[in-house]
Amino acid sequence: MLLLTLGTAAGGGVPQWNCACPGCTGARAHPDRRRSHDSLAVLGPEPSSWFLVNAGPDVTEHLETHPRLRPGAGTERTPVVRVLLTDAELDHTLGLLRLREARHVEIYATAPVRQALRQRLALDTVLTPYTTLTWRDLPPAGHSPAVIAGIEVCAVPLSTKRPRYAAEAQQDDSWVIAVRLHDPASGRTALYAPALAGWTEEFGKEAAAADCVFIDGTFWDDEEPQRLGISARTSTAMGHLPIDGPTGTAQHLASLPARCLYTHLNNTNPLVDPLAPQHGVLAGRGLEVAQDGMVIEL
Ligand code: MLT
Ligand code: MN
Ligand code: ZN
């Protein structure tokens, strides 16, 4: 399978329209530092077989970036768009509204995510006059995987963190998941986890068994949101383990055999500046920062 990193930023992107922090200012001065909302395209073995993991506000620009994601020659329109969701957050789901020109949109999600989108965001009501929506379950690891574009996919439950618009909804550990992607032809596995609230035993096992891990790189350290004045809470309290520090993900990832790449970077994260010394710290541990537009063959 081919993995295409369509976007690598947290909600708001880099730069964020209403922000003049050093990361956003730097991205305005250096367009190559711009990052769009995190999303992954997975290209299967057949010529037109692909699907997305998450569909954020940039989705239709994303679909123009790679020739294989564009419609075929002539008048043929893309017949169906398939989207897997890691959660119901707006930065991962607003793009579903932008896919209304599709004839058919298939959405793979866990039960609480599906319920939030159908009941709270009223996606059926809004989109059904434009397109056909099909909702599909994303089976948890340990069950028969769904097979999409020749790739076996399943959900690794991560946390009960609900979007702010569903803050009082019922608790369920599959509000936020990692998507496991396994290519039976190559035997290789990738894990996509743009929001990781805690390093669970199950996630550790999944990461240890994967060949490639995309992981939450929202904040560099736990105090970053408070220090930069964007929240009174720590990174961990916001549902994102930091990269660095005693509870950070870098120490766990450094011992894994997988290729590990940070994604979902917030504009406050020093890593949005390619000259930041933190890049050297990660490189020393064999870890990478994902960029928009990477192509990874597994
Ligand atoms: C998150 O990643 O924590 C959410 O996208 C934040 C939000 O948009 O409220
Ligand atoms: Mn987010
Ligand atoms: Zn900013």
C-alpha cells in the first residue's frame, strides 16, 4: 500500500487565520512551513482504489494533490469516496460536508462517532439531498477487519474524549481510535493515531507490531498550551500526550522497530519551525515529523 500524508496539522492548521504566534507568523513568511489539517490517503493495489483517513476542512484541495486521487480521464466522475474516521472532532469531519458533489460517500466510524455525526451534526439531514451517505462500522481489533481497497482496517480504541459539541454524551472508549491498516499482499501494517490521550497497554502492543506509526504530535511538552496562552489545561488534560518529557510519547516510540512520524501538529508546537532544535532531539531518537505530501510505500 501507499500512504500519502495529505495534511499534518491540528485544528486550525498552520498558520491559523486568527493567530500571530511565532509558528503562524513563520508559516506566513515561509509558505513551505504551511500545514493543512491532518489526513491520510491510503492507496490500494488497484488503479482507482483508495480511501481517506479523516476528512478535514482541506479535503477537496487534498484530493487534487495526487494524480491517483483525481477522477479518471473524460467525463467520468469519482463514483464513491470512502472515509475512515479516528474521532468525531470538527478538524477531522468538516470535510464530509465538502464531499457533497460525490455520488456516494461511505463513512467508516465507531458507534459513538457515527451517532455524534448523525444526531448532533445532522449529517444525514444536511447531505442526503446532495449525495448518498452510507454508514459503516469500523470493527475493533480482534474482530474480522473491514476490507477497503484491498486493505484490512480496524479500530484500536484509545479514549473516551468527546468533541466539545458532544461533551455530555455517554462515555465510550471508542470515541477516539487509532486506525490499523494491514496490507495482506505486502504483510505490512501501519497505525494512524493523530490523538493519543494516554499510552495504553493495547496501544503499546499495536505500535510494537506495526511497521509505520503516525502519532499525535499536537504539543511538544505538557505545559505548551498554558505557556502560549491557548488553554488553561495541560496538553495531557486536553487529550494529547506531549512528545517530550517524562510522560511524553518520544521515549516509548524510540524503542520501537517501526518508522514513527509525528502528525496533527498544533501551530504552537516548536516543530512547525524546521530550524527548531527540537528536530535534532527527535532525530537523535530515530523519530520523524511528518510533512504534508509525503508518500510512504509499505
Ligand atoms: C483536538 O484535537 O483536541 C480537537 O480537535 C480540539 C478541538 O477542535 O476542539
Ligand atoms: Mn484535533
Ligand atoms: Zn499560531
